[in-house]
Amino acid sequence: MLAALLDLVLPQQCAGCSGPGPWCRDCAAVLRLAARTPLGRVQPDPVPAGFPRAAAAAAYDGAVRGALLAHKERGRLALVLPLGLALAAAVDCLQPPPGVLLVPVPSSRSAVRQRGQDHARRLATAAARVLSAEGTAARAVPGLRPARFVGDQSGLGAVGRAANLAGAFQVSSRLPAGALVVVVDDVVTTGASLAEASRALRSAGLVVHGAATVAATFRRWSHP
């Protein structure tokens, strides 16, 4: 929240390269390219149990990483549309049928209060609008919520993250049983969050069509 307030009163640097202006032409071109030619299918290595088939628009690096952090941590809402376009492209790689529901991975209540927004929910809404405008009816539904306290994920490896997130999410009443869903998030690292979200949705009778993210950490993913 403090970072977002400082952005309002101090001259903004480009979120992607720290150059002058809030978002330079070159960094904008990187996100446009991700939306036009997404990476497609990706998976972490090692693959956590229950991990769904997944797609990402870009590697978590450079301008893409900067844009995601600026949106998530500093509230740069002007980046929602270009990031939403990239996320929609990743969803489209999964060839979802019309009427698909985009379910964002939930942040903890404390993180939402601190940031002043639920970043994944905002991106899911933007991506659903893009998909619907392009002819694939989609709707963002915040159908998951934290079921318990989750410790800090920083510094944890694949096994640690999976254990930390086990049983962390539960399904709300907003999702009808049997609905077809795509889990969405900003970035996939070890895949533990997407695997846990998929587990919770499947256990409630939902059909998980796949998972999509704006980016994938380039040291941890591989093309299946």
C-alpha cells in the first residue's frame, strides 16, 4: 500500500526497465508479443502431485517480471489490461469451451489488506473480458478462499511449498457443482499453488480444464 501511495506523489519509472515514464514503448511491446505469441504449455520440474495441464504467456523475466511486480506490489492498475491480454492468451492455449469460469488463486486476507487489492482476481476479470470480446464466453469467479493460515513461501523449495500449501484452499458457494474451470494466477514457480487450487476444486465436484498464468519462472518450467 505504501509503495502505491509513493507512486502517486513521486515521478514514476517504467515498471519494466526503470526508465522514464510509467511504462515505456519497448516494455509495452514485450507484453504485446506475449499476448500474440504465448509460450503455451508449461509444467514445473519436478511436477507436484495433482498439477493440471497448464499454459503461460511468457517467462518470468525482464519487462514481464517488472510489470507483474508493479501491479501486484505497487498497485500499478494501468498494467491490468496488458497483463490481462497476456493471461487471456495463456488461457486460450488450453482451448477452453465457451462458458468457462476463470478461478483465481486466492491471496491471504492479510496480503489483500496490505496491497489494497487482490491482484489475481483483478487479472482474472481482465482476462475474462478479453476472452469474451474475442468470442469465447468466459467469466471470472472468485470461487476459492483460504482455508487456513499459510506461512511465508519465500525461500521454500518445491517440497516445502507443497507441504506449506496442503489443504490451504477451500471452495466457496459461488461455484456450481460440475462447472468447468480454469485456475489462473500471475506466475507459476514450483506449481504448488496451482496444484492445491486444483485439488480443492476437484474435491468439490468441479471439472478443472487446466491452469493459466501470465508467466512461468524460467529456471523451473519445461515444455511437456
